[in-house]
Amino acid sequence: MIKDRFLAALLLSTAVVSTAYADLPLTIEDLLTAEKRWRADVNFVYANSDRRNVDSLYSTIQIGPTQFITIPVSVGQARQNSDVLALSLGARYGMSLDTELYSRVSGLSQSTRTFNNEGPSSDSGEKFTDAWFGINHRFSNDNDTPALLGFAELALAENVASEGRDLVHGKTAMVGITTYRATDPLVLSLTTGYRYSMEREVENQDIDPGDLFFLNPSIAFAVNHEVTLTSGLQMRWQQLDRVDNQDQGIRTTQTKMEIGMGYAWSKRTTVQVNTRMDISGDSGSEIGITFLYKFPSRFSIENSETGGGTAID
């Protein structure tokens, strides 16, 4: 059977279901926020990459199972090596047992070294990257058929400038689904999504970033009631960019291996650590840590003070 406190961490963008079952991986604990409850999450991600003969305008860094940051890259470089530290702050609210609203803002610090025909050079800086608003909804529970959840989100603002700030609004959106089957102590899951990017003006050019499709099968194993181990693959397909209606670069595919661990720090705080490493391609690796905090509800406080039933945390 699944306990309340363990229904939350497959997607890091969905809720806790108020049913009592046996201990299952913390990887389900993040699926939906409980009704009329608030949660907050903080994501730190370090990414390094080493690119050769770069011929695209943008690259992506993953900060969560369905969350990506887009960063500009230089074109036509012989070699480019970079370090990126990204920070994302998010909030989630459970509208009902099956629906959650969420938002997040992100920023990054980047250091880049380049070697081309003119010799070596370096550059660094910090900037705001984007702000998103989204919704998660559960269409079915894990019963006779696997659970099915869907998500949709819209970029309220994106910083498309390589340096400084140049904001565009409502130009990128993502939709996707997550399905899972829990068989104590394992959870088998599959998340897939499509990110659509509209044309935007950047430095007097009409830029259309390539759309992104990803597929993420994973498995989670509950070592005990506090620790969960996770592993999986992520396959990405990204269309080529277009500049002033002309193709830029090529369509790309990429496969990464994911290894992670979830830890129940307390009854309100969960910590998730993930690493992603290239299986194909040479773009680099990502190491991320996420803190998820469940705010106490008036209902749980009132119940605990009056002794009226079991408090829901």
C-alpha cells in the first residue's frame, strides 16, 4: 500500500495522493500536490559541455524531468567548452485531488572558453533565463491500468539575448504525459513531451528555434522508507534552427543515461539528486539537486491541535 508521504517524485512537476498504501519509491511522491496545499521546489544544476564545430543557435540544459533551460551558443566555432550553473525556483498549488497549477523562474551563470581561427578567448556572465506557468492533471489512477497524468506549460518570458536581456513572451510551449505502474517496491514509468517554439526576433534576425521531443523511460527502487534509487534513459529529438527562413545546422538526436537518488529529509522536505551523462553525442553531462518542500495546511494544523483525526501532511 502507498503512504501519503511517499506519493511524490516521478515528474518533479505533479502531487501527493491522499490514499494509504504500502511504502513505494519516493519517485511517486512528486506527482501531484494535495488539494488546497502549497509546495515549493528549488533546483540547482551544474552542466559542462565540450562542443566542436558548433552550427546551431541554441542548446538546452535539463533542470527537471520535464524542465529545460534554453541557452544561446555561438555558431561556427572550432571548439567551445563551457560550465553552466542554473538555478530554478518554483511553486505549486493543488487545485483539486487531480489538478495542480505550478510556476517557476530560472537564471544561470555561464563561463565559456572558445578556440577558433583567431585563437583562444573566454567569456562569462549571469542572466535571467525564463519564467513558466503550467498545469498538471491526473486522468487515471494506478489500478487496472497504469496511472496516466498530463502536463502543459507556457513560457511567460524568455531571455533570448546571448548577453544582457532581450525578453520575448508566449513564444514557447510544452505538452506531455507521464504513465507509471507501481509494483512494490518498484515503480516503472514513462514520460514523454513535445516543446514547440515559435519564431522570435533576436538581434534584428527572425529566429525559429528547433522544436524538441523527448522520451524518458525510468525505474525506481525503494531501498527503505527514506531512500529511493532511480535510473533511466532520456532520448531527445531536436529540429534544426531557422534564421530568416533559412535552415541552420542539422536535426539532432541524443541519448542520455540518468542515475539518481531520492531522500526523505523530513516529513515535509524531499531531496532528489540526479546525474545525466551522454550515451551518444559529446555535449557533456548534468548534475542536479532538487529540494521539494510541502507547506503545512490549515487542515493538518487544526486536526493536530484538536485531536480530530489523522493530520494530513
